[in-house]
Amino acid sequence: MQSEVTAGGVSGRIPHLPGSRYAQELGRDSRDMRFAPELEREFLAFYMVERRTHVRSFNPIVFALLVLAWAASFASEPASFGTHLRLAIIAAAYAVMVWAAFSRHYERLYLKVAGYASLVVALFAAIEVGHQVARGAGEYFGLLTPYTIGLYFLAAILYRTALQANVIMVIAFATTLAYRGVAPGKVVELGSILAGMALIGGIAFRHQAIRFRRSFLERGLIAELAARDGLTGLKNRRAFDEYLTRTWQQALRDRRPLALMLIDVDHFKRFNDCYGHQAGDQALQRIGQVVDGFARRPLDVAARYGGEEFAVILFDVPREQAVQIAEQICEAIRKLAIPHAGEDPGVITISIGVAIVRPTLERSPEGAMQLADEGLYAAKHDGRNRVRALESEHQSLSTGNFRAL
């Protein structure tokens, strides 16, 4: 597992981390500005937290300026109902954006609310400015160009939404000018300036958005590296324990069973003494890859538990299937055919203890792991190279009451 990790992120070769969505996306180097659904949701939550300050600064300032402009319009143009209406719509849209920015549901609501509101603002702002320019108030055109940039960099909406808003703005502005009888040459000139600003801002914002997404992936990858075993790439003991606690709570809520496995490489010290530690490390890497291959569902996980021990969590698996999977893992390790002169089959084998549990308030993850450890002890006591599964019969897993399957 190789990578250069710097203060600014991950550089050099992307590390191979089994099941890492961050490493896969970084390796894919996607330019479509969107991740797989689950990772996209995680990114959007990260994005909202990072952009909170911009949102809560930019939107209130723009809203205040709009209110002032609306109030001024009553004094300067008391008969211009269209201007009053358009400014009222724009101010209302921004009022909704400000509400979403400061809402306790900000992370869930803002992007959707701001996305629609930005389209409304872009449309009516372009129409209003078009009417003013057609009346000879060309200075109003200067209001659209900074808003074009603001849509990209300050409103904290996503790239595609900002691009759509700018396209609507350019089309609505040019259409309004043409409708008001402005000379075609002038329409093309002003429309091209606005479109050019939108294009330049869009290119710059796209690069920034890609960097922002890559930064998110690098942060996630660095966090995963801290939670991974350096030799096998599997989760380490600390990460496994944390994941077990979370999975236990979910299984408790959903009333689903868990299967916990503790896996030990048989006579591994003899193997190291005979073949050397480098061969031992290579063997553990190969065994880790096999074990990880049996924990590929979204809520399953495999980890290096320590030394030559591995651990697996299987979510919502019937006991017969859990035992079958454990037997398949044993068989897959034997099929690796890693030579081991100290073992009876002549190849490396493993022993597995399986705990079949249904989480309750009276039970604990620690008790479940104790049960798996008892199963592993039974597998070793019975001759190794086998599976022993235990299932709790009573409410507490810390009492040692179990029965063999």
C-alpha cells in the first residue's frame, strides 16, 4: 500500500485500499463532476459545511441591497409596476435563500432551495436590467456582470445549477432587449459581453469545483489511511471496533442479526521461523485479500485484528449462511497453497470462530466478540483448520452461555 501523503492531500501514486471509494474515484480521475450516489451525498454534506460562511455572508448582503433598490424604485419610479414586481420577486427569492442559509435544516435544504431561487433571480434580474438598458439606463448592465461571477463563486450552488442560471440570464437579457426594440447589433454586443463573462466564470468555477471535489476525496482517503492496516490495506483494530459499535446500533434498530468472525492463521509463528518475516508479511497480505473478498456488501467489513488475526462483520446473515461463508473462507485460504512445512496439509490454513448474535439492549458488542473468541478457541482446540460457530442462548453475551452450531 503505497502513497505520498502531504499536508495538502495525497500525492504520488494512489494507494491500493480494498473497498475504498475515495481511492477508486481518485484513480478514475473523473471529470463528470459527480460521484456515485452514496459518495455524492457524503460530498454534498462536506460541501455544505465548507461553504456555510460564504452562504451566510453573501445572501444577506445581496438581500439587503435588493430591499434598498426596491425601496428606491418606489421613490424614483412610482408608476413602474413592472419594476416593482420584478424586484419584489427577486427579493422574495433571496429571502427564501437567506432563510435556507440560516435554517437548522441548512445542510439538507439549502442546495435545493438555492438552486431554484437562483434560476428565478437570474431570469427576473435579466429581464429588469434588459428593460432598464432599453430605456437608456445603460449603467444597469453593470449589475449583471458581477452577479454572473457571484452565482459561481459566492452563492454556494453547484456548478451545473450556476451554469444553468447564467445561460437563462444571457438568453432572458438578450430576448428582453430584442423585445424592447433595441438594435440587433447592440443586442449582440451586450449579449456577447454577458455570455463571455458567464463563460470565463464558468471555466474558472469548473476548475475550482474539480479541485474542491478532489480535496474532498483526498481528505477522505487520508482519514481512511489512518483507519487502515499498513500491511494488508484492511481496516485496523481501532476502526473495526468503531465500525462494530455503529453496526451494532443499526442492527439493534433494524432488528437484524450479525455474524462476527475471528480468524487466526494456524501456527503462524512456525511459518515465520521457517520462511522469514518477509514471507510472513506476503502471506498475510494474500490472506487479507481473500478475507476481504467475502465482505463486499455495503454493511459488511473485514479487518486485520492484530498480528495474524483477522475479523469480519456480516450484517443480516442467517446462521447457516454465516457458517457456510466461514467454511468458504477456510477453503479459499487452503487453495492459496502457500507452503507451510509445519502444517499437516503442507499449506497455510486458518481457524475461524463465528458468533451468531441478534443485538438487544441487554447485549454488547464486546460480549459478541468474546463469543467469537470462544468459537476460535474451540476451533483451535479441536485441531485447527476448521470453523466453530457459537450462538447466544441467553440475553447477555458476557455470561459465557452459548451453544455450538
